[in-house]
Amino acid sequence: MRENISIELTPEQRQYLLDGLRFVRSSVALEIVDWSPEVEKDRDEKYAALNELEDLLNGVSSAETHARV
């Protein structure tokens, strides 16, 4: 079950979170593991979750995200 919460952020706080997501994305990319289909699937899921969170912080709706594909 997904529980949604709403918080108010200043532009500076929002930017801190977006900057942090860039570091998290880099850590996913640089993680040293032996390749396997499962590892690739897990990495793709992490990227999707990070993209979703970045879209939320940027105010992009789910419909807009799907339209960008």
C-alpha cells in the first residue's frame, strides 16, 4: 500500500533534494556488481523510482510523464 504525504518546500529545499537525487542516480550507475538480467532489472526499477521522485519534485504529473515516452 502506498501512502502519500504532502510537504511544502522552499525552492532551496527542493533544489537540495534534486541535487541529492543526482548523487543517488550516480551511485546506482557506479555500483559494482556482476551483470545479470536480475541486476539490470533492479537497476532499471531504481532509475524509474528516481525519475518518478524527480518528476514529483519538478511538479510533473503522471500523465505528462507517460506522454514524454
